[in-house]
Amino acid sequence: MKRLWGAVLGVCVWAGCSAEDGAKPAPGVDDAPESPVVEGTPPSDGTGGPVVVQPGPLPAEPPREEPPPAEEPPPTPACTGPDGTARLAWSYEGAWGQTMDFRGTMDADGRTYWTECESAYWSDKEPGERPCELFSASRDGVIRYRLALANDSAPAVHAVDADRLYLTSHGPVVSSRARVDGRELWSTDISGLRAELPEGTAFYIDSVALSAPHVLVVVRNSYEEVEGQSLLVALHMDTGAVVWKAATPPVGTPLGLPLVVDAEGNSYGGAYDATAKQTTLFSYSAEGTQRWQVRRAGERRPVAVDGGRLILDRAEVADAATGATLATLATASTDGSYVSFGQSNSPYGRVAFQAAGTLVLPHQPCAGEGCPTELHPGRTFLYSLDPESGALRWHRAVGAWPMAPLLTNRNTLLLVDRPPSENCEEDYNCTGDDSHYTSVLRELDVKDGRELAACALPGTAPNITPPALYRGRVVMGVWTNWLASNDWSRRMSIRAFDLSAPAEPASTGWVTAGGGNSRSGTPKSQP
């Protein structure tokens, strides 16, 4: 079993940045109180006399022609620096023997949140006995607090709002902590809600979504043969109390698809039956009442919703009010060739969608009108489609492992692309986990896919979380021991890169309240 160990080195090669200020966070004081335990602060910014003219008749003026309307200038490129390399703002190196779980969770002030536990690969302790900690870093990468999580098992920070963090752990347990200092506010054990199942049944939390005043959680059995249902639970944000629960078709997948929630608090899910090759789609209101349930042939699980339209995988646009088909996407027809979209611990990352008319997703070659006629080694394309008709607008080749097209408020897309090398077919690294190492941060015009900037990210580690964006700073999680999928000794680190313009995420189609990465349309304001 091979194991190549790599580290991403920070380089400061952009816009006149010097070696001293390129890759280290500037010391400063965050607005949060300091934790009593702060360790491992990451490296871190003549006039003459008058002339009298007698008035006379004015010559006739030629008719004026109205100038053509000026074209809107393109936005400032996202990253422009010497050699086309992104400037590393700060980095945090995951420790050997520790397992980091970072899902791109960032709040509205650019602070990031993650957990670390003693690695099961290096320890013989039982789950729940391995020590875990909650971390938070400021916008400049300075550790704000580092707190022990008592008797926890595989904790993860899923979401953040104006005041609270929302964590899960195996058990399953959902908890909330104060954003400012990490203290626990409440903790709810979900397993007690399935008392009808046999003792010893294991549970897993597939998805967490915020829909004020509720935290919505999907819980499934780790062993699907126990029974064919999942549980959709609404917890109150303030107390963790169960507000309502509903049994749904089983929604579990290896990565866990996110529960999609619209601006009114309606939730959408889907359960795919591989044997019958059918998907059961369902929707519940904010009060927990089932709105509709329908079946579709093929795999059609919800991945985004906005403006009354529900995107189902890469195949269909449905009516969010009824589940009825509105349009078939051109990408619904593919050549069926094997392609890997990589491994990530975040379920968000394959589609960008706004009701204003933007729908972008990476996918295999399609076969309909307007689809690519020439393939390329990576056999993956970024597609822009009309969400009204499903027709293709434009496409461009990308690598086999692109991450999360992110919509910005500059009407552009940020995309982490891993373009395949020219000889990748001979080296067998075009697709799958062995696909080409290089990562490039691209900014594209949403209207036509025109590339505005292409900025190489230093190092060979694959970026495995969707990019979180705050005032022109992009933060991502990366595997820094390649090939990470060979064993359990995965080492994750965090990298923050600066753009040349203070871009923010779009107000819809990407973030929920608080700047998190949950793609749930336009959320309600937090209470």
C-alpha cells in the first residue's frame, strides 16, 4: 500500500507581497474573548490676462448621435500575481496522529471552525474514548479558542449562524455551542427518538440544515437492513428541544446528501432504491407536515432549491410546490463512463443555482443538443444550463475532481479545478483518486464561462472542501498526505488564499445566514 507524504508550502508571490508578510497571519486581537488554552497558533499581511471675445452668431450644431451603450466592464480578476500563483494568506497544519474534520464552516465574519480527535489509525482506544477538541480561528488564521470535547466520538461542526455553532457526533448527538467562546449551550441525543427499534441499533446523522427557528436533522440506521426508514427531526435552535419528527424513506448514502431547505422553511429529500432504480422524493413544511411525496425513475435526489424550483441531481428541474417535472436538464443524458468526483467530508459541492437564472454543475460528457463534441483526458465538463428549459448555455472542460462552483456577488464563479496532465492516460491518473495533483482556482464569468483568472494553488495536495469565501479570502481544507485514500492516516490541513478583489459570496445560491456552506436558497433571518 503506497503512501506519499506531502506538505503544501505557502508562497507569497502576488502583487508585490514579500516573504515576510506572505504566509503568516498578522498578529491581532479578535473580537472574541481569548480561551485559556491557546496552542499551535498557525503561521500566519499660468494663467495670463483675460481674453475678451465678442459674442457672435453660433454655428449650427450637427445632429448628435447617441453613443452606443457602454459594455459593462468585466470584473477585476480574482487572482493575478507573478507566475499566476495564488498568495497564501495563512495555513493551519493538521498534526500527525490527529484526525481533523473541517467542512468549510465559516461565519459571517470570516472565522472558521473545525474539530480534531486522536486518530483511530494510531490509537487502540474505543470510540468515545479518544480525546477530541473544538477549534476556531480568526479571519487571519489566529486561534481564537481550543476546547476539549468530553467523551465525544467523531464530532463535526456542520453549520454556524449569528450566535451559535451546530455540531454532531456519533451516538447520535446534536449540540449547540456559543460562537463567541465555544461553550456548550445544549445537547440532544437523537437515538431516544427511535425506541421502537431493537436495542443496539446504530444511528448516523446524514444531514444538518438551518431553518430558523429550527435545526433540521436527518438520522438513518447505520445498518440498512434493520428497517427502511430515516427520521427527519426539527430541533429548536434555542433549546435543542424536539419540535417535530417524521419518518421518511431512507435517505442514506455513503457521503450523505444534504437536506435542502427553501426560504419558507420547507425541506426536501430523496431516497434512491438501487434495486428498483427509482427515487422517492418528498417535502415537508416548516411545521412538519408532509407536503407531497412522488416517485421518479432513476436517481433524482434534491441538490438545490430557490424561487420555487427544485434541482434534482444533474437531471431535472421540478416544481418545489408539487414535485412535478418542469424541465429535463441537457446533462441528464451521459455517456456512462467512469469518473470520480473525489472524496470530501462535505456533502455540499456539486451545483450552484440561483432562481435569477444561474445553474452550473460539473458532470460527465452529455449526449444531447449543445453537448461537447470533443472529449478531453479528464472527461469532465463544467456546464451552465437554463433552469427554465434545461438547455445548455455553455460548457468548458475541467479536471476529474472539480470542487464546488461558488457564486460571488460579482456575478462570477469560483471553481477549484484539477486539470489532468497531457500524458495522464498513460499514467492512469485522469480520473479517480489518482487524478492529476495540480489545483487551480479559476474565476469564470457566469454569463458565458469566459475565464477571468486562473490562479495556481501551491503544492500537490487535493482541496477536498468547498471553498468558503470572505472579503476576497478563500479558505479550503486539503489532504496533505498523498495518496490520502490509501489508508486511514489522512492528514487534513487548512489553506487560506487571497484574491485581488474583496469578493463575497452571492446572497442566494450559496450561503445561508451566517456565511455557512449549506446551499438552501435564501434563508430566513435568524431570530
